[in-house]
Amino acid sequence: MAFNIAQYIRESRDELRKVLWPSRKETLRHTLLVIGVSLGVAIFLGIADFLLNFAVARFLA
């Protein structure tokens, strides 16, 4: 089974034609969702870090 670059490119192109690409609206909505969840997690972790740091500092003082 020899590797044929032309066949690989042809098959890759054919497979890409079968892909159901998301609409611009879907892409924007999902992007904003990911950014929102990331910010939410970052805020949660920042608050948790602050509170734990405060608690440990009070405990050790």
C-alpha cells in the first residue's frame, strides 16, 4: 500500500465537502458562551483563591 499524496489530497477535499459548517450566528453564540464560561470560572477561582489565602493567613497569624 503505497502512499499517494494526490489521492490523499483528493480524499481530504471530498471529506471537507461533507462537513456541515456552523453558521456565523452559531459560531458567534458559541464563542460568546465559551468566553462567558471562562470568565465565570476565572472569577470563581479568583474569589476562592482570595478567600483561602485570607483563611490560611488568619490561621497562621
